[in-house]
Amino acid sequence: MKVLAINPGSTSTKVAAYENETCLWKQGIDHPASEINAFVRVGDQSEYRIELILKVLEEKGTLLDNFDAVVGRGGMLKPLVGGTYVVDDALVKVLYDAPGGEHASNLGGIIAFHLGQRIKVPVYIVDPVSVDEMEPVAWLSGLPELPRLSFSHALNMKAVARKVAREMGKSYQDVNLIVAHLGGGISVAPHRKGKMIDVNNANNEGPYSLERSGTLPAYQLVKLCYSGKYSEKELLAKITKEGGLFAYLGLKDGRVAEQRMNEGDQDAKLVLEGLCYQVAKEIGAMATVLAGDVDRIILTGGLAHSEFITREIIQRVSFISSVVVVPGEEEMEALALGALRVLQGEEVALRY
């Protein structure tokens, strides 16, 4: 079975061709700001990106007709359980209308649908960021007006969870895991028997990251909101794009921060240690969700390439369970395998 996988980002689109579980090729397409900014709505970029994808297929000598399915990254949808979802006209309309907000990931299903329509093959999305498998008790925040929301790096986290379970000789549905995705945002989630039963919302909870503030002192935050220093838009940007490492050090590259630390910058050292401290603390908290029954802890995402960061976290959490490091992201493979599980009859496709 051959699957075409499409993963749109804000300034790029990743495309990959898979034959069963083997990646035949993978290609990134960069989109200059001057071209992207010409579109009012994110959904309006679909035809522009489709033409570029078709050009890549031509360059690779790959016929669109050869694929048995097309799969795209899931978008900002309403809360749903994890799995592989059929993309139909109704879902495309939802993705275009963007009820969860304008985001490049919404293009995944839209682009995949239009390509799939051309060759009359099934079209899917897999584990969108809005996967919500939290138990009711996990939704409680302390204020009824502010329920906790499940937005996370579900696609990569569930992919590495399945991978580590296979390496253990078990299925994802048979194990209890804690997965920490360490990147521009940080998601830490306990996975119990195939379900992600809690998670910090990577946009406004949990550890601070390269650019996000994570959990903040509520009383002080309210005071800051009414200080007159910031507009709502400015403060939201401060929390989601200008927090964390960037707020303290003025940079969003963990490698540069680590280099500064190695050159003797004590501020860089403290901030990196703080990030590791907060991740470890979040992992510890999620271990209580599983009542201490943790088969493995998994560190993944871009920051998991750093030996310093992984070592700092592991020394604090290894008493809970063995730690496995799966650096980087496996989103393209996760998309392809999600489609394959349906095509090969291992899972039933869900409908939004």
C-alpha cells in the first residue's frame, strides 16, 4: 500500500511517500512570507500549496495515481478521541471555517482531500492537536469558567508511544507511559492503555519552553493584565511566543543557549536547568495520575537531541521508571502509519 503524507506548517509544507512502513522519499517545501501573506485566510492557501506538492511529485518521478490513500495533519478541531479520521466534504468545511482558530495544520485535511478526490482514494487525518481523552476529573481547573483544555503534540506523542511499546514487545493498549514532547512548546502526558488521559495544554500550562511561558502565578498574571502595560493581543503573544527561554535570554534556539552555558554564561545555565526542572516536575505529577504504575518514560521532540537536557531530566525522574529518549519528531511516519492501520484493517476509521 502506498500513502502520500502531507504536513503543512506556517512557512513550509512537508511531503512524504510511503510504501507500507518504508519511506520512499521525503521533501520539505519552503513558503516565503511574501507569498503566504498574500492570502487572507489560511484555508485559501490550499491551491497554492497543492500546485507546489504536484511539482515535487513530478520532480520525484512519482505519479499521484500510484497512491492508495492520502493523509494530512489534523487541524484545530473540537475535542475528539485519538485515531485516524475520514476526511469528507463536511470535515473540509469545518477545517476551512477554522472554529478552533486559523492554523496551518487546518490545511492538512483540506489539501489531502483535494488530492485524494483527483484519484478517488480514501483521505484521512491522524491524531489532531485537539485529541482529548482526558478523564472528567482532569478537566477541572479550580474555576468552572476555565475548564482545562486538551491541546498537545498528540500526533508525535502517540507515534513514539506506539514505537516504544513495540520495542517492549507489547501493544500501545497494553502499557502505561509518560511521554514528554520537548520543542517550541512542551507537552507532558500520561498514556494509560492506549489513551492519553491527561496533558498540560502546551499553549498555556506546564513547563516553560523555548517560547511559551507555561503555567504562571495566577494572581500576578491578573495584576499584569490590568497594569495598562499590555493589550490583550500583546499579552497573549508574550505568553505563547515571547515567553520561556526567549523571555529570559532573548533567543529561541536551545542549541545556542547550551553553547552560551558551556562558555560560562550562568544565566543561560540557570534558565536551561529551570526548563529541565519544570519538565521533571510535570513528569512526576503525571506519574501520580497513573498511581505510580509507569512502564516507561519517553522524552521526544527537538530538545531531546540535547544530552544536557535529557540527562538533567533523567536524573530527576529515573526513580519512577526507565527512561527512553526518542529525539526529534516522527510526524510524517505517524501520519502514514495511521492511514496504513486503517487500510490494512488493524483499526476502523473514525468520523468527525
